[in-house]
Amino acid sequence: MKTYNHKGSKILVVDDDTTNLKYLLIRLTQAGFEVIQALSASEALDHLTKISPDLILLDIKMPVMDGFELCERLKAMEKTAEVPVIFLTALTDTVDKVKGFESGGVDYVTKPINFDELLARVNAHLTLRRQHLELKESEAKFQILADFSYDFEYWINNEGHFVYVSPSAERITGYTATEFEEDPSLLKRIIHPEDRQKIWQDIESGFSQNNPLITNFKILTKTGEIRWLAHKSQPVIDKEGKNYGRRASNQDITTLKVIEDTLRRSEQQLKEANHSKDKFFTILAHDLRSPFTGLLGLAEMMYNYHNELTSEEFREFSIGIYESAKVIYNLIENLLVWSRLQSGKMDFKPEKVNLLETTKSVVNLFETNSLKKNLTINNDVHDDIFVVVDKNMIEMILRNLMSNAIKFSNYAGVITINTELTESTVKINIIDNGVGISEESLPKLFRIDQIVTTEGTNKEQGTGLGLILAKDFVEVNKGKIGAISKEGEGSTFFFTLPLANDI
């Protein structure tokens, strides 16, 4: 005799014919089932207060309460509503068969009973019953987990309808679980247009091939916000290989993506900065050779031919050595300051500073240099302008810009310092009518990888590092720096600073 994998399953047999009951008891017991017998509907209902059968075999023709009525009552009871009922009947009338299904039966076997047929039907419905219970248990576990999940979880069946959507759907997408359940196409529409075609093809491919899918994509929330989801989905398949659709988990990784993008940009910026600094030091090393070559050459001449040099030659050589040493000293000083600033070792001490007094003190430092070229310096800064800055840094900015203006001014030229006020800032302009800057060189100013070095009108040397320092110091003081120039007509260097709030 063929046996089935349902040992221990309880079958309630209800039939008013004792011969039938005895026959079914013997045969079903031999097949490995636990059998409970009832001779009437009332006896069956009494049994059901004590046991929970996995399947019911129910005779239709019984006194007092027939099988149709009993089946309807069983389907109305919570305990037995989902227990499969197979009718045992000698009736072959189609109307009776339809009535059996309408009352809640799942199948029927005609008498006299073909036991192999009965066993096959019992086995089939017990298998379906077990699958149904496993599915319900799986659904319940999934729902408990998903309801408390911080991720957007869903279960969608093979017809494209949602079996379940977690409450977190609204937190992540802005759409409620009900909106998804009522409109299954919403799942596709929330995918960002840039990703929609590719991602939906992957999802549909996973459906058709029963493959898991792991991917990331963008969505548009109900308010139009772009968010990133980490999507994981896989087919729901029972032990017999039956497919019940797909479950998916969607984790909001927007913050992670922002961090990744920020790190990626930072890494790129760091590479660019390192490249720029490498180029800067290459330029710097090249530019240092010039004053050192002059310094060493003149010193060597004085050392080797000091007895042969005239007083005038000795004086010229001394001046050359002094100018070269001064260039080297200024470069090293600027380089040390810039290095401290780049490494974060330079203190930033903002204070309330009178702008006129600061510009005056800087102009006074260049009195000797300006007299050599017979320059006129006009300080048109008003005495009632106060800024919140680090005073030492601002003085260094002004010194560098004033030094450039003097360096590239022609004899008897004019340099003007003036200001322009806005509600919260002051713009300081340093204007000269000197040689100006070429269109090719102007965009390279303030760039560490494009340092512009040019001799002044009186052969003054420089490296361009002063402008790099000025830019960094202006930005530390929450300002901006720039320049406008026309070759042969002069230049204007300007920078902004924040005004003191109470002025």
C-alpha cells in the first residue's frame, strides 16, 4: 500500500453508516493517519471542542443535520474555518456538487469509495493545507519582523499585487502602505527617471528567473526629494518549489551615499592639492635658484677679486648681494608662514581693528621703497571703518599687495588705497597705474600650481608666493580676493573683510 508523508495528521470522518466508518478507520490508519470517527453532525461538533483535525471527510446524507449544513457551520467557526472538507457522497448530481463547494467543501469522492483515489485527494489537500499553514506562519513572522523594521519591506505576489507593505514605506518614500497596495505601479514610478528603466528590468528579470537581486538606486519621494535605496529581493519559494512572489527589503542609504560622495570628493581634492603643492615646490625651487645664483656669483667675485674692484664696483656688488638676500629672506619668511597656516599651527585671533590705522602702518613701511621710484601713495580709507579680523594676517595681506603695487609701478607712478562698503563687508582696493598684467597671466594669480613670477620695473625679484599667502589669509578671515588689470595701464587688487557688527 502506498503511504504518504502525513503521519500524525488527524482526519475526522463523519458518516452515519458504521460500515463505512469502520472501513475508512482501517484503511486510513494503515496509511498512517490518526482517525477520529463521528456518526452524526452533533457528535462531530462535540469532537471539535476537544480536537483540531487537519482534514474532515464528511458524508452528505445524514439525519437531523446533513453534510451541507454541517460544513457551513464548520466554515463559520474560527477553529475549523480553514480545515479542508472532502464530501463523501453517492450523489452524482451536478447541483449537489456545486452546493457542496458553495457550502465550503474543497473536494468530493463518490461512493462506493475508490480508496486509492481517496488517498490521493486526501494527500493533495493535506499538502495544500500544510503549505497554507507554512505560508501563514511565514507571513506572520515576516510581518512581525517587517513591522518593526526600519527599512521599507514588501512582499509582492506573482500577479504584481502587494501581499504586505511595511509601515516604514511612508518614512522612506512619503507614500503610505495603503497607497502602494492600492496602486502597485507606484513601486515603479518612485524609481528615479535616471535609474527607472535599468532597475525595473532587473526587478522583472528577477521575477521571471526566480533570482535574488541586490542593487542600489535612487528614488523620488512624495515631496520630490531624492533618496538612495539599497535594494535586496528574492523569490518566496516553499519546500515543494512553489513560488509565492518576491520579498524585498529597501534600506535608506542616502546619508551613507552623501558621506561616500563627500569622501570621494575630499580624496580627489586631496590628490589635486598634493599635485598642486608638488608643482608649487617645483616652481619654488626653480625660482630660488635665481637670487641664490646672483648672491653666490657676486659674493664669489668679491671674494676672488676684492683687491681689483673699484669702490663703485664694490658698492654695486654689495647692493646686488643685499637685494638677493632680501628676496631670499622674504621668500623664506613667507614660506614659513604659509607652512604654519597649511598645517593648522597658526593661531587665528580675530579682533576689532580700525582699517585706516592698519593701512597707515603698512604704507609707512614702504616709504623708502616708494621714494626710490618717486611714487605717490594715496590712502583714501575712512577713519570710521572697523573690521573683525586677525590683525597680523591683514597686515601681511596689505604688505604683500603693496609690495606688488610698488614693484610693478613706473617711476613717478601713483598708488591708491580706497574702500567700498556694503551692509556687512568692506572691499579694500589697492590700485596702481603701472605695467599691468597680461590676459594670459591674470587667471594664474592666486593659484598654487600656476605661480607667476615677473621682474619689477626696477629689476625687483619675487616668487609670487606673497599672493598665495594673501589669498589664504583673506579666506581665513572670511573674505574674498581678486584682481583686475590691463597690460600697460595698471592693476587693481582687492579683497573683502567682514565689518564689525556694532559699527
